[in-house]
Amino acid sequence: MSIVLALDTATPAVTAGIVRREDLTVLAERVTVDARAHAERLTPNVVGALADAGLTMGDLDAVVVGCGPGPFTGLRAGMATGAAYGHALGIPVRGVCSLDAIGVRTTGEVLVVTDARRREVYWARYRDGFRMAGPGVNAPADVDPGVAQAVAGSEEHAALFDLPHCGPIYPTPAGLVAAVPDWSQRPMPLVALYLRRPDAKPMAARE
């Protein structure tokens, strides 16, 4: 039995869950919806989820972390935390696309969208849980839903596509673990899917 710590900070949801890999059973999860508290809430949520599951850090066999797309600060908090746990515990860390963690839990033709701020959305299209297009970042009017029959992810932005909402609003612990394409492969280095430059700009050098 493999026990996986699943983390995601690509959306306003600060998610930590303990998942049994073999059957995707969620043993415990803690989620705080606060776009400004990724760094502050993630570790307490991890500790709380472990306590709820009656487990300790030493019981973990792997870490899965959402790598976006998402805002720079949020992604950095989640990925750095996941990498730190993996290094400290000597266990593998696998990164997945956060949109995949939503899309993998859907069926049929589905468009997944999350808030990208600046009046834009991050998006990807899925067929029976497999990504067919994306990820991308665009204004909603510039996103082609293709043959999608429903929208998963942000309910607020789903309304812009005149399609029914389905599936998860945020990446879930079970979705994050399910989004790992092949557990037999060696984990690749974590790479953040920013899709655009960070909002923060370096200060101009003084003359």
C-alpha cells in the first residue's frame, strides 16, 4: 500500500490530502480557500490531514504536487513545500498539471477553466479525463470550447461559456494522484506552468 501526500496551490484553494494510491481513497484532506494564504496555510493543512488520517510523515511513500498553471506566488509555495518534504523524507516527488487534476475526474467532452486574473482564464479540454488541448491562458472570449458539453473548474467562469458546470471546482487530492501518468517512470524535475510572465516587475536600476 502506497500513501501519497497530494498538494496543490495553483488556485485559491490551499489543498493538502492523504491518498491511498492503489484505489485513490482519500484518507483525509484539509482545504482552505484563500488566494492570499498559500504559504501560511499549506503546512498546517498537511499536518492536520496527517493527524486526521492517524498517520505521520514517516508513513508517506510519495508526494504529488500541482504545478499549475497558476499564479507565481501560489505555485512557488506549493512546489517548494512538496520538494522540501520529498527531500527531507527521501521519497519521490511528482509534479502534475493542476488542470489535469480536475479534468481527470470528468467524463465526456469537458472544458476545464480556472481563474488566471487579468480577466483571463487558464484552460484545457478533456475527453473522458484525457487532455486533448491546452493548457493555455486567454480571455474567455478567445477560448474555443470545441465540442465540450460542460465546464469544470471555476463555476464563475463556467457561466461565461453558456455550458453546464460539472466536476470539481478545484484540484482534489484524488485527482492529483490520478493525474500521474505513469508511476513506474522515474519522477521528472518539477517545472512550474506559469504560461505568462509573473505580475511582479523588478525595480529599474537607479541612474
